[in-house]
Amino acid sequence: MSNFQCPSCGKASFRDQVAVARHMSQPRSGCSTWLQDLIRLRDLSDDSMNTDDLDGPNIPGGGPQAEVEFTFGDRDESFEGSGESGGQASEEGLLPNGASDFVDQYPESSRTYGMGYTFLDLFNSDENSVYRAKNPYYPFSGRKDWEIASWLLRSGLSMGKIDSFLSLNIIKGLPISFSSAKELRGRAEMLPSGPRWMSQVLSTSHPTKSPVVLYWRDPLDCISAILNHPFFHDRLDFTPRRVYTTAQCLCRVYSEWMTGDDAWNMQSALPKGATLLGTILSSDKTNISTMTGDRVAHPLLVSLANINMSTRLKTSSNSFVLTALLPVPKFIHKNKRMRGVLEDRLIHECLDIVLRPLKQAAREGVMLSDPQFGDPFRHEPRTKSTTLAQLAVVQTRADPNDIEAFFREAQKFRLNGVSKPFWQDWTLGEPSHFLTPEFLHLIHREFYDHDVKWMICAVGDMEIDFRFSVLQPITGFRHFYGGISKLKQVTGRTQRDIQRSIVAVSADAAPSAVITAVQALMEFRYLIQSPHIDEDDIKRISGALDEFHANKHAITAGGFRRGNKNKVIDNWYIPKLELMQSIVPSIRNTGVAMQWTADTTEHAHITEIKDPARSSNNNNYDPQICRHLDRVDKCRRFDLAMSLVDGMASSRLQDDNIGDDVDFDVDDDDDLPTEFTATIKCPGHSRPITNYFAIAKILQHKEVGTVPLPLRTFVIGRTAYHLTYSPSIRSISINDAAIKFGLPDLRLAIADFLRREATHGQNYVHTIGGARRAGPTASLPFDKIQIWFKLRLQDTEFHDSSIIRPAQTLNCVPPSDVWNSGRYDSAIVNNESGCLWPAHGLRGHTIGQIRLIMRPVGRINTDWSWEDRFLVYMYRFDGTTSARDPATQLHSIRRAKRSNGTLVGDIIPLTQIKAPVNLIPRFGASADSRFTSQNSMEHASEFWVNKFWDKNTFFPLSM
């Protein structure tokens, strides 16, 4: 009989793979923490998306060989670790639109060479491990002692405040092993360490106001720590591959770094079986002091491009590690420009020192790569060979030590005066490839610095501010009550919020060619932010950029491009526009560009620099930041090790008590805490989001009578619906509801709905409109209804149905003191069977405004044939089937009206609503001054279907 082994803890003697999966899913098992995301998403996609159930999580390499594939070794072995431990595309995987991926994987890459060191092996190699054999929490007395110490060490409290806390009488009575902050930090220094900090004083050719000190850690140790961390064990991708949409390999698909040409080409330059690891380096200055002072830090962060993009972009994953604090000196030189040249040279010198271990590793056969005007074409890329050849020419004309003469000669080649770039001796390092486009500054900052200014000039600052201020607020999204022309301290989030509406808001008030140019750039921005780009998408990206250049003349011709003191600029010397020409080549070389965004690293500046700085004494920041990070890293590693040790101990105890008669196929959802299954982390969102897909799954398995029916949370296709437990109006007559919500034909609409149900069955897809069949005296099997004012919809990512997006609230509130006309949101409604959202876009769908959310309540002691469910009354908009406006590329729609002038509305099942949609009034050349944010949607006669409101609906609305 074969024995199967757990790939996490190494425990053997399981009877089959299902038993292994059962063992790994035990709530108190240390192995469960490694696979909890996989289990949750697999369960979610299986049960909620109407797919077949699985017996357990899909364990890559399950069976006797799994131990090798899940093990990550020390520095030498781990770089040649298995490429099958996670993140690999299947030979035929389904895309969201139902097509298939065909994958050509690079042969004989990422071979495994025996067992390496696990995280616990390295942890137990510490000099104090002998004491932890009896007390695993050494140098602390036990778990509770460590919990108090860990909290204090990570709290950010100063030593004085920690001493004050420990001096409290109630704390003195606790059996803790330390009595002062100094003793606490001394014990923390005894914890097993990760990559160690080093410092080096650098000599400079020109004097500085203070000594130049470089603080750094070996980047190979940092990468090894990332690679060895259990959290990433099934989130790594080691095999270069080419992905196609068809078996004929005609249309290439780009997503992760391993799907680009660079990874394939680099792997071909390595020996057979070698593993390719890509390093991402991110560096940007950040302010330490707040409000006062001039304290600046220059962190250098490192990560692995092999980590799955969805994981790496999560700030909670801690996938970026601080590897150096680059000095920020103040050179003493009369020429400000030369001071900048000296700073640039020093940065390259520091990078050369810090990255030397990576260069050496590359030369020895282990590949580690480093991640990165206005013309309508891409200029010749500045390659490594070209730049080094130009530098050689400059050095023959001027002495590098004579910085002013050297800089003048370098400027002739458009070089910045650095004589020894750090990448010059980096094997296979090509700056024209590894310096990738970065969205936060290149895309979003360019939008606010240029596009927004063009539109303010074209529309007028007062007019555009008024238009933004009268848009109907959307729950969960920012509303610009004061407009956008006078915003201060604009963040990247604000720039994205303006992008959502500026095209539709400015339409008809600016020349059509200007709108076309701005719309083309917006289309370009949204397309390149897709996590899944194929050759057809690349054609659309290039076409959008070409359309901008074909229409940009209208911006300068109208005098809308202006500089300082509102002076008109008649040229296109905008470096960020030229850099946009490099995005398509970068996608082909290194995968989709969104994975290189600086959002994650900018957030890391807070945890890696600003938070440690706040716990310092505000003097000599750099060494204190390093010491703080070292203590925090030791605490994290110790916490992780203790959780693994405790988890394996309890897991073995549980497994020893499991008999052969246990049913391993039973559903264990009831054993999982509700808070675990009901919330998930989402990239780009600081707080966990409520997972209504998981909640719906739990409710389906509850006993009858324990939850209200119909279920308030349920899933249809790729949409989850949620209504509050208690209705906003518990009971109201149909006639009173018609008056309250202004729906004179409500009773007739309900009668027509029931007639259609009786004729066509309960699975019939209802349409909004058609002649009224019911008469004014139509009788109904019920008199009362319950009403809800809000509905929450949650969907999945368009390109990856396993990623759950935050839910959005749709309002349906009757008139009140503030909202005189009521507050009613709009949604996309399915009106044709066989058409799915979002796969088919607007085909088979219409747009409607939600006017009433209700549930009929039957008469007491009256039997009636009715499947208890929720209904909505909706008004229909017409115009989605007509051609888009040529300037905005948006649909223009109007409220549908009957022949007698009344609005077209009908009752449909709530489940026919598929997604929220944003409508913006078509203001015309000048907006009506009577508009407010509370009445603009009710009094406008025509609307834009704003596809730019949400990146997820942008793609189906663009079909």
C-alpha cells in the first residue's frame, strides 16, 4: 500500500491524496495556514460559480514527490528549486470569456536538486536553539510572556513609554521576564535573526555637510528570505512560458513576468535545469519628518518577480523587503546642477556596492534580473551597449573628476553625468528592458499634470467644477462637491477618481477633437492596466495612442496646453508621453505593466521608513530605523516559527486520533469561523472586504428555520446579492407604496409580471416594456409588500473569476427632505436568455433605474402558488444598441417612454440585475444651473453610459 506525505510538515503514512488534503485543512493545523487562501478561493469558485465540487484542494505534485517540490533550500539550492510549486498555468486553462489558453512551457527549466533548508531548519540553526528544545519561546518564559513582549516591541512606543507601562502595579504583578524597555530589547536581540544590517562610510570626491553612511543588507539574503518564506510556497512561478489563445499559436497572451519574452530569452542563456529568478528593485525618496524639518530617506526595496502578481501587489503580503537605506547627502558646491550630478553619481556608487552580490550570482550562473517626447513614434531605445559606448566617448573628451566639463560633454548624448552606472557589469542586465514603465507616476501623474489641465482650459474652471459638483453621489466613491480645478495635495487615489468621470463630464463643452484626444489617452490607460493582455489588446492599445497623436493638434490649436503663469505652450515636449511608446514593447518583454506599479512600494515606505522613524528620538534616523526593522523582523520570524511548531504538534495529535472510518468528503464549512470565510483581503484596499459569495455558501447549508427565507444573501452566476436582514419598510400596502415611490402603475406591473410567470414559468427572462395587459381593477394574491432601500452587489474580476471584488451599494430611496426626488441608482439588467454578463457585454442586456426593491407578503391563511423571492420595479433606458458617440466612444441613452408620454417600467426578478452602472447627465454646451447633486439624475433628459467609472466594467462595456 502506498504511503502519501504532507508537502508542508512532512508527516507520512496517509492512505491517499484525499487524506493529505483533509490533514492540511484541519483548522488547528499549521499546514492549513499555508493553504487557506487556495482552499477558500477553490471552494468559492467551485460552489458559487456553478462548477463541480472537488474532494479537496488541488495540491501540486501531490504524493511521494510533493515534499521535494514544496521545499525551499538555502542560497545555492533554492535558486535551482522546483518550478512546479505554484503559479503554473495548466496546459489548457479557461479564460473568462470561455476560450482556452494553450501554453508552451520552456523545456528543462527549474530542476530540483535534492532537499534544501526549510524555514524551520534555518530558524533552528540559531545559537540559542539548544535552549528552545525545552522552552520554544526562549529567551522569554512562555507564550503569554512572548505575547506581551511582541506587542510592546511592535507598538511603536518609545522606551520611556514602555518603562511607564511596565511600572504600573497591575503589570508588575504579572509573571513576565523583563522589567524595563532596555531589558526587553536586549531579549529581542537574542531572537533568531534574518538578513543582517551592515554599514559603510563612503568617501566622496567633493565635500558634504555630514559624513556619508550607507546602511544595507545583502540582497541575496533578502531574496533567500522571501523565497524561503512559507507564505509564498505556492505563489511562485519558475517556468518561462508562451501563452496563446488558440492551438495555432497566432495570438499571444501576456500576464505574469514569466509570460514575457525576457524571461524566455534569459532562460535560454542559462544551463539546462537552472532556475531563473527575477529581482524587482524599487527606489524613491520619501519624507520622514511631518510639517517641519528637512529629513528625507531614500529606501531601496527588493522583491521577486517570480511571486504571483496578485500576491505581490497585496500590501499585506510583505513581499517587498528593505535592502538598503541610500544616503541623502548635501554636497557643498556653488552650482546647484552639479550638486545633482554628484548625488546621481553617489547613488550609482551605492547601488554598485549593494547589488554586487547579485551581479556575482549572475556571473556564476544564477540569473537575477533588475526591474524599470510627445512624438507619435517610439525613439530608438537607449540600450546598454549604446550608453556604455557613449560614456566611453565622453571619457575621452573630459575627465570624470572634472564634473562640470564631464557633464557638458555627457549632455551632448543626453546623459546625466554619471560616469559609472551600477548596471554596467551586470550579466544580461539590459536597462532598456529592466527599467519598466511605472503607472503611479507615468500614467496617473501624467493625467493630472496634463489631461486635467487641458480639460479645465477647454471647458472652463467654473463650468467643469459645477459639472463635477452636481453628479449624483455614488456610495463608496469620492464626490467632488467643490469641483476639481482647485484641489490641493492630490494623491494617486484622487487622480484615479477624476479619471472615472472627466470624459463624460466634459463632453459637448470642449471641441470634439480635444475630447477625442483625451478619450484616446483614457482608453490607453485603462487597456494597459489589464492583468491579461493578448495581441488583439496590444493592437487596441497602440491604436488608442495613435488616435491621440492624430487629434492632439486640437489641444495646442485651441491654446489649451499652458505652462507657468498660464502661458500658452505650442509644443509637445512631454517626456511621459514619449515613455508611453515604450509600454507595448515592455509588455512583450516583461509581461503586463500593471505588475510594476509603485502603489505597493509607496505603501511600503510607511511600514519600512515612516513608522520606524516615529518610534525614534528624531535624531540620526537611519541607524534607528535599521535597528527597529531588525527587531520587527525577528518578532515576525519568531511568531511564524512558533505558529508552525504549535501547528504541527496539534496536527500530529489530531491525526493520530483519526480512524479509518472518517468520511473525508464531508463538508467542513460549519467548522470554519464565520469571520474567516466572510472576509478576504483585496489588492488596493486597506481593509478586508466582506465576501458575500462565502456567506451565501454558508447560508445554503444552514438548517431550515435557522435563517430567514428567502435567503438575504445568494449567488447567481458571477454576482452575489445581499439585502439586510430586516426590510426598510416591514409592511406596506401596494397602493401606499405606489404613492410613496411615485409609481402609479405598480399594481398593473405586478399583475403583468404574475401573468408572464404563469404563462412562461419561473425561469422566464422578463423584459422591461411592452403593452400593459392588466386592467385597473386587476386583483392580486397579496395586499402587502416588504421594501428595501439598499441592495449590495458583489462580482468577480473580469479576467480572473477567482478574485472577489468589493461589494457596491445600490440605493433605492423614496423622496425625502434632502433627496426631494428620491435617490435611485442604475444597473445593468439581463433581458435575453443565453446572454451572460460580463462575457457578452451589453448584448442581451439593457440599462435600467431601480425604483423599488420589494418582497410580496401573502395573505394570512391563504395558499398561493408563488416561489418566495425578491422583485424590483425598474425604469428602462434606450440607446445601448445604437452606435457610440464618435468623440467620447460612450453610449448616449434616454429614458424610454410609452406613447402616452409615461416612463416605461416593469417588475422583474431581482436576480436579473447583474452589475451597477454609472450614468452621467449629458450636460450639453452649458450645464443647467438648476441642477444639484440630488436632482441631476431625475431632471436630465439624456445620459452617458460611463464605461470609465470602473475598470472591471470597462471591458464588457467596451465590447
